[in-house]
Amino acid sequence: MSESKPHASVEYRQVDENYLRQRQLNRGAAGWLLLAGLGVSYVISGDFAGWNFGLEAGGWGGLLIATVLMAAMYGCMVFGLAEMCSALPVAGAGYGFARRALGPLGGFATGTAILIEYAIAPAAISVFIGGYVETLGLFGLTNSWPVYLVCYLIFIGIHLRGVGEALRVMFVITAIAVVALVAFVAGMIPKFSPDNLFDIEPTDAFGASSFLPFGITGVLAALVYGIWFFLAVEGVPLAAEEARNPKRDMPKGILAAMGALLVFAALILVTAPGGAGSSAIATSDNPLPAAVRAAYGGDNLLAQFVNYIGLAGLIASFFSIIYAYSRQLFALSRAGYLPKWLSRTGKRKTPYLALIVPGTVGFALATATQDGALLINVAVFGATVSYVLLNLSHIVLRAREPRLPRPYRTPGGVATTGVALVLAVAAVVATFLVDMVAAAITAGIFVAFIAYFWFYSRHRLVANAPEEEFAAIERAERELSDGR
């Protein structure tokens, strides 16, 4: 059937029960604690590597301001996501929210941006894992592609076993990484000195000082690295169809995860440069062990511990983001936006093709480029575009559907997500300034996806996919209301 206005150019097809039976997830597998662990797991690698490049871009003061701004953006956005995932608990998450608010094209654009973020990020993280393994001299490797292959094979294999098993393994790995962070912070506190934070020499840039050695522009350049403390926490709602009580557990899980990440970000941002000196770790690929060695004047047991256990942080994020890309791809495929065969699930109710296909692409990208910085910048660009659309979706839904049942309501309403929207736009601009090549690559991927939608999939959408049913119900209710 054809969809009625305002999306008359989109055509739907009804599918039989067998189609949906082949595309079922394992409901009730996760409570709020596992969901909170999932949210922390997505992000925790950002505490071990990447954020410190913001010191090189903006100095400690620039990175501090950038991190505070990005923490405000994520915090405000997470409140909006908590509301939307309690009202619309579907595996499509961001795509489903934007589909309801912005229509099929807006929903697909949001889902595509999220998919770019989550499909590319594991490739970048696998490069970082390979670098860790080489630095530690493990297995005598001089090229990291076997590490990438092993990572994808093992952790996709665990996901294929089932979501409950995968989330529990992820929770254990994340707990190990948290132990390493706690040990690091405890070891750096005795070495802390405020002078260490400001040991980068000021430049002649406008507004430069010991606090902002690269001036005002350094703050904007550091925004991308402030994002690394929180990147991907918005993926928690992707587990909605596998949660025990999504209307209650999803808000609790994502808000608890965000709270934990704020604490970790504050502790790492203060203790690492405060103990070692900002200049000592500004360009390090392995900043936490480097900070310990700089603070204590050489190698020691704590540095070795953080170095080895730091692998757990990278593995936790790699492992959990695989889950995220598979669920976003599953939802877009199930609804017909992407090839429908990608959403088939097996006996264990895991979307095996949605796990394997992006994993194959990610392995190929990691092996071909071996450039983690480029890959993560592509992922960040996709993320920031999705943040603009997600915050806009919350504002539109509040205005257009005030009576939509919302088990959880965002404190401050649209004012809260309005703040997040403005900051998300600033983050998009910052990504252009930091890496034009990554921005161009992401734009090219977007164009390819939109072309596929426009010329093919918009004529073959699935009417009874959950995300589309939500939108159809809303449209019917609005038409009835307009007819009164």
C-alpha cells in the first residue's frame, strides 16, 4: 500500500507472520544493571586512549572547557533519549525515534548516521588494540592484522551465542577495565600538582594564556576529543526489544551509565595530566601508562598493570559496539530500508548476518588503512550528525504529540534537548575543522545510503515492522483528530 501524506512518495508492503518470525530478538534478556554496564562498555575505551590528543589541540584548559560542553551535550541528550526510549521501546532506537518525528527520510538519515558511527568505531578500536599488542611485544607481532581478525572472530562469535551471554561477558570485561581506572587514579593522586596541568607553553593565538595555550580556537579544536569520554553511550536504547521491562529499565540504564561516565571523565582529566604533566601525554597513543611512567620517573608495577588491563577497556568497547551496529542494521533491514536478508535471526535469536557483514567490512577497513585516528574521526562525524537529528526528534515529538504516553519525562523538556541540539551543531562544525578527509568520507557514505533509499528501498518498506507501526498509529490518530 502507499503511505498517505505527508510522506506520499513512500510505499509500504505488508509481510506475513513468517517474515517477522524469522526476525525476532531474545526478549527479556537484560535488566537495567546490564543496560548500564552496556552503556559504560560502549565508551570506556575513550578513558584509556584518544581524549589526550585534546591536550595537544587545546591545552588542558581548552580540553577542560570542551569536555564540560560535551558532557552538557550528552547529559541533556541522554535525558531526551531516556524519554523517547520509554515511550517507543524498539530495536531501531534512534532510527525509530526520528522516523516517528521526522518521517521516513529523517528516520533513515538518523539510522544511517548511527550505523556509520557503530560500524566504523570497532574498526578503529581494533587498530588501537593491535597497537597495544605490538607495544607490549606480545606474540612477536610486527603487523597487527592478525589481531584485528582474532578480535572480530572471537567477539562476533560470542554475540552469535546469544545476547544474554554476550552482555554478561561484556559486563565482566568492563568491570576489569574499571578496576584499572580506579588503580590508575589512586596511584596518580599522590603525584598531583596544579602546575602540571598548565605546562604547555602559550602560543601567540588569540586569547592564548597558560590556561588556554592555543587560545579560543583551541577550545573548538578540542571538542572532538571531549566527545571521546562519552561517544556511543546513546546506543543503550538499541537494546530496548531485549530488555526485561524497557519502559522502566531503559531510562534507568542509560542515566546510570551517563552518571558513571561523568565521574570517570572528571577523574581521568584531572589526575592524568595533573600527575604527569599535560605535555608528557598530549601525543601518546597509550596515555595512562605513559602518565604513570612520567609521574614516577620510569616503569613500575602500576604502569604495567594499567598497560595490560587497559586492553580490557579497548576490548569492552569493541565488543559492545559490535552489539550496537548489529541492532541498528537489524532494525533498518527489518523495516526494508536496507536489504531485508540482513535482518534474519537464527535459532538463538541473534541477527547473525547483521553481525557478520559489518564485521567483515570493519576488518577490511582496519587492515587496509591501519589508521585508527582517521577511522574514529569518521565515526565521530557520523555520531555528531545523529545527535543533531536525535535532539531535534525529541523537540518535534514534544510539540506534535504532547499526549504520547511517556513513562519517563525529560527534566526541563525541550529546553534541555534544545541545549543539546545547539551543542551538537557546534560539534558537527568542529569535526570539519579537525579532519576534512574524515568528513568527506562520511559525506560520501551518506550520499550512497540516501541514493539507495531514494531510488530503491523507499518503494519497498515493511508496513508491519515495529518502528513503522508506531508511525502508522500516530499518523492515523492525527488524521482522526484533524477530521473532528
